[in-house]
Amino acid sequence: MIIQISVACIATAFIVLVVYLVAALQTARASLKQVNETLVHIDAKLDAVTGETVKLMQQTQQIADNVQGKMNSLDTLFHSIGQVGESVSEVTASVKQVSATVSNSVRLAGDKVNRERNTTAELMEWASLALHLWRKWQSRKRPDIQQQKQQQPDERKDHNV
């Protein structure tokens, strides 16, 4: 009887174990089915994302190529701007030199004009002095001339008589 009860207990335990195993397998099967559906869904989304990623990568490559082309254009532009800057610097230096030369020429011309004015003023003073001396000499000479003129008519009278 103990053997029969033991066998009955073992059989009951085995049945309970099988029921739990069946329930666990059904839960595992449902979980696997859900995982499979999720994987299918993820796979579909992954394909869509992959397509979008490829498009995005292509657009990024186009943008990178475009930016590279524009950078190359900007390099030549900046090089040209640098050359223009150098040219402007050279022109500025030339203008400064010309300005200094013109300024110096104007200053020298002004100095020359001032010297000529001074020379002219000195000549005018000398001329004025010479004229003054001439007048003085003439004024001293005139009384002698007048005396001579007065004496000459007297001599004429003497000759006529």
C-alpha cells in the first residue's frame, strides 16, 4: 500500500509537473510569438530606417561635396581678396610717397616764392633808395645848373654889348 500511495504521489507530482511545464511552455511560446512579431515589426522599421539612412547619407554626401566646392571657391576668393589687400597696400604706399613728394614740392615752391618775394622786396628797397639818392643828387645839382643858367645869360649880355 505504501508503494501504491508512493506511486500515486509520484504520479500526481508528475502530472502537476507536466501541467506546470505545459503552462510554462505555453507562456514561453506566447513570449516567443510576441518576440517574433516584434522582430518582424523591427525588421520592417529597420528596412524603412535603412532606406531613410541611405537617403540621408547620400544627401549628406551631396551637401559635403557642395560645401567642399564652395570652400574651394572661397579659397580662390580669399586668395583674390588677399591680393587686392596687397595691391591696396601698395597703392596706399605709392599715394603716401606721391603725397610726400607733392607736399615737399609745394613746400619748396613756397620757400622759393618767399625767397623771390624777399628778393623783390629788397630790389624795391634798393630801387627806392637809388631813386631817393638820385633825387637828392638832382636837387643838389639843380642849384648849380640854375646858377649856371643865370650866369650864361649874363655872359650873353656881355657878348652882345
